[in-house]
Amino acid sequence: AEYFFTQIHELRLQPDTAVFSSMVATQWQAPLPVIDSLYIDMKNMQVEPDKLFAELYLTTVLQKPRGQIWDRNNKFLESVLQNKPLDRVKAAQNALLDFHDANV
């Protein structure tokens, strides 16, 4: 993903939401600062998030296991979030506010 992003910059192309969605999706096991840097780059480039990016970003930040279905039931989500590192939960909360502000 990093090589791809570097190539985009070298070719002076403007990445879009699809590019950032793809890159975030590959970072499931990455440290939070790596995931955050992609989101910061996206905001700095004034690329607007869409629903796909929002879902991929949140599930990547919260390290949702592939294939696991997360029920939107509040009790279920509380149990999931209790087992996540606080920095990841806070990053997800901040992103949710951004996504809300962007009408996503």
C-alpha cells in the first residue's frame, strides 16, 4: 500500500476516496499511527470520505476480524469496545464525529 501511495505522489496524481479506502483496508494489523496518517493525508488532500471509507476506516481502527458480523445492538457493541485499546476507541469516536460532520 505504501509503494502504491508513493507511486501516486511521484506521478502527481490526486488520490480519491477509492484509493484511500483500499489503502486503509490493507492496514488491519497496522499500528494506529499508520492508519491515522492515511486519514490525515486524506483530510489534508481535501478528499471527502464516503460510506465505504467510513466503514473500512472504523473496522480497521477497531481491528474487526474478517468475516465477523458486528450486530448494531448497543449491548453487543459495548462488549466489543470494552476489549479494544482506548486509543483505538477514541480514534473511532473522533472519526465518527468527522463522518457525521461530512454527512456520511
